[in-house]
Amino acid sequence: MRKSIATVCVGGSLTEKLEAVARAGFDGVEIFENDLLGCPLPPERVRERADSLGLRIELYQPFRDFEAVAPDRLADNLRRAEHKFRMMERLGAGMMLVCSNVSPLAVDDDALAAEQLRLLAERAADHGIRLAYEPLAWGRHVDTYARAWRIVRMAGHPNLGICLDSFHILSRGSDPAGIEAIPGDKIFFVQLADAPLLAMDVLHWSRHYRCFPGQGGFDLAGLLAPVLRTGYAGPLSLEVFNDSLRQADTGRTAVDAMRSLIALEESVAQVLGTASPLPRPVRPDGFAFAELATRDHKRLGGLLGALGFARTGQHETKPVELWEQGRARILLSRVHPDSPTDTSLVAIGVESPDPALSAERARALLSPALSRHRAPGSARLDAVATPDGTELFFCDSGHPHWREDFDAVTPPEGHIGGIDHVALSHPWDRFDEAALFYRSVLGLRPYESVEAADPYGLLRSRAMSNADGTVRLTLTLARVGPQYPAEQHIALADADIVATARRLRALPENVLLPVPGNYYDDLRARFDLGEERHRELRELGLMYDRDEDGEFLHLCTVTVGRVFFEIVQRICGYRGFGTANTPVRLAAQHTPAPVSPAAPDVRG
Ligand SMILES: O=C(O)c1ccc(O)c(O)c1
Ligand SMILES: [Mg+2]
């Protein structure tokens, strides 16, 4: 199907927008009126520019507050329309979007709406233009596709059809199944947008919070399937109004948008049982490694040593160390000389049953491929760049061949057996992009977005996981400014966190984040843990949580550069991330560490 995007989805001037969406592979665009009005080029030149970029101008929009008005207003509305039609001819746009009337002057009369739209369609036909009538969710009287279709049918003009916009349909909770009753050739246009599930005024929700399919909470494939069953053969056009995207990098947003459409095509193909546009999903089934780049190998090595890791190998040709405990593998490499941070997470390796296919799928979803020389070993490893710049390597499940390049000794067995999850930090304009990236490329399921209070702000995060919890990520929204603690961390799965905590407490140097006594006073109110258990948690500085499945114990180390380690123990299938404790952890990370000569610098 033709892929289109409304110019309102991306930031920049009209020509910048056209260039970016063409580069991302779109076939066409919806031109938003404001983009044209603010453009220094006359419509003919915009048309030439679009032509030269291989973009078809699918639609011009929006035309507002036309139908179901008193007779004295009709003449003025038709005059307005004539001007737009002439301008559209110059632009080479064959379809105009007509939004349902939102004015208090509109009359609640379908027959009148149909009669006036028929008149408009006759005028449009004189210019070779077709009209797509779109019921806005906040339309004065026409706010559902069922009602809009009734009016279009009543009008009975070949140049008048309906525009279906997923946001208006799903935000109101309308059942998309009824779309199948509309003949495919009367659906003139289809606009697609997702949105987070928010309880808010629908106009505000639509104008500020829409996002690309797969980034919010709507079932877009469930909406598109009945649309395609009607035989609709027009473009699938993204229409996203979003405050962040207006300010974000134009080219990047265009690629993010295209990725969302490709992923949606795959989801709808699954629903319809048709051929998929993508190599089949390969589910990752574990973490192979996490790589930290640091200027301070000694301090980080000291911290890993305290956690029970051993330096098991040194890369044969590169300045990269391998630190291991059981199947938990951490690589320490050198920081790029230009990097402003002393220590940061730069790569993760996931295990895949078919690494080559994983990489092929990632590239088909427009992930930038990375050159092989970055691989931690000389072993052939496929890698792509993720939205926050972290490199993602695909490694063979259960066969860490890349480890052979480290000439590594057998790793020590301790309580820590592997990586439980990795927390990645994203700038504000990459957060939704990241959720879609991991959802489509790795097949991870997103959890709801959550917010945690921080003494100096609010931390937004969203966890993602595969079905069996062997690959879990938490995506956080990075705040800028030196007052904010790092949000990159590696969480290590521990089979006996009490023993680990005891050992770490006994060290002469303080490597653990202190937890305030008030937390433990309140924990008594939250959970009936018994005196002895409660005392043990307090003494060891362990945090606690529980869900319907099981229990969770965790603690954090001090921060080195941008990174800290979390040690976690999941008991009986606990599925969360201890989010209830995040505000306490964030506050503790702002509190200066107690002075101790050997203590690592918490501020990095
Ligand atoms: O918010 C609006 O006014 C508006 C305009 C055009 C659309 O296609 C739409 O879905 C919403
Ligand atoms: Mg719309």
C-alpha cells in the first residue's frame, strides 16, 4: 500500500519536511494548510519539489466548519472553498479533507449536512477534486464514523467519501468492526495515529499527545484489518499531532514514522493472514553481555570485584576487559576521548536463536547497521544502533563464540547468575521512538509508562520485556542538568541477595546506596513482613516489593560516572521492577555519600 504522512507530523519548514519524508521512503504526503501558507514557494513550486522527490501530494487539509449551516452562511462557505480548490489545482492535490463542523452555529440535521456537502462535492468535481469527510471526535454533531458515513451516503455524490482517522475512532471507543459495512471505494482516505491511554479532554489529547502506531495504547492493527477488508486501496497516512515531535529532528522523526508503518503492516498482515513485509520476528532469549566504556577501569573493576565478578579475560587485540560471574558478563572498554562522561553503558548484546535473521529484521525496520569492527570479539557479530545510541549486538543463543577472542578463563560461580535487566536513558525526543524500536525489532512487550517523584523532578520510565522475562529493559526519560542522577544501570540477578548484601556491608569501603530509615518505618505499614524479616531488610539496606505473583528484593550500588548496578532477586515469578521504591532510590542518589576515604565518588 502507498505510505503517506501528514506534514504536521514532523518539524521544520515545508521543504525540509518534504525532503525528510522522501528520504525515509514515503510515497506521498498530506499537506497541512499552515505549512503551505508559511512557505515562501508558490504552490506550483511546492508541487515541482514534491514531484522531484517522488512524492505524491495525496491530500490538502483541513477545510473546517462547512456543513449543516444556515442558508446565509452557505454562500460564504462555498466562496471559501472555491479559493482552496483553485489553490489545490496549483498544488496538484486531488483530495481535500473536510472536517466535521465544530462550530456552535452548526445545525443538528443530517439531511442538511448531506445536502450542503453534495453542493460542495459538485463544486469540487468542477476542479477534478474529491472530498474526504472526516468526523472529528469533538465534532459539534458529527463525531462518529457511523454518522459521517450516513451523511456521505445520503449525499450520494461520487466526489464525496469518508476519511477514517484511527484517533477519532479509537479515542471515543467506537467499534471499528462496523467499518466493514462501508464500501471500500467510499473510504477516500485513512489516517493513522496511536496515543497513550489518557483520561483527558479528547481535543487536547488529539492535538498534543498523538504518537506513531505502536508507541501508544491503541489497537491499530485491529482497526486497519476491517478497513483493508473493505477493499480500500488508498494510502495509509500517518497524522500525528505531538508537541515533542514538532521540535524533534525532522529526519529522525520521518524514519521513526516509517518504522511504525512497516511494523503496523506486519501486525495487520498477521490479523488478516496475508504475507508479511518483514523477515519473521526472532525472539531474543537472554543477555549475552553489557559493555561499559570507562576512564576508570580500576574503580569500576573494584566495584565489580566487590560484587563477586572476576576479570576473566583481556581481548586479544583491543583494550577491552571481560568481567564475569556465572552467565553475567560485563565488558569494560575505553571511553571515547571526546566523551563527556567518565563511565557509561555503550553496548548490549542479546542472545538470539538466529543472529543473522535478527539483524536482517532490525535493518528492515530501518535500524542503522554498525560496522563489524566494533564487535567486542573478532567473531562475526551483527550490530545496529539503538535510539539512544547504545549499540545492540546479536549473539548466538547459548554459544558466546565472541568470548573466545578474550582467551578467557572459566568464570567464577556466585549467587549472581546473569543480567536481569538493563536501564537505558533517552532524551525526550527519543523516548517513544525507543519503545517502538524495541517492540518491533526485538519483539519486547511494553509495560505502561510510569512516573516516579524525584526531589528535583519527575522520572518517567517504561519497562519492556519478552514473554519469559529473559530480556528486560527499562527505558527512562533523561532529564538534563547536573542535579539529576544517572539513569543507566545494569541490574544483576542474584539467587541469594541477603548473602550478597551481608558481604558488601562487611567491606571496608562503602559501595552501597544507603536507604533512609523512614523507608523501613513505612515498609511496615505497606507489608506485614514479620519482625525478623523487617529487621534484616533494614540492617542490610535491602528494598522490598511484592506483586500478585511473588516478591522482589533489591539494592543499588553507588554510581560511577553515569552508571550504577542494581542487584535484584525475584522470588516466585515477581514481574515488576520495584518501581514503588524508585522515589526513595532517586532521593538517596541525590544525597551525598557518607565520607569514607576509600569510597568511590558517587557523583562520578
Ligand atoms: O485537530 C484538528 O483540528 C484536526 C484537523 C485535521 C485532522 O485530520 C484531524 O484529525 C484533526
Ligand atoms: Mg485526522
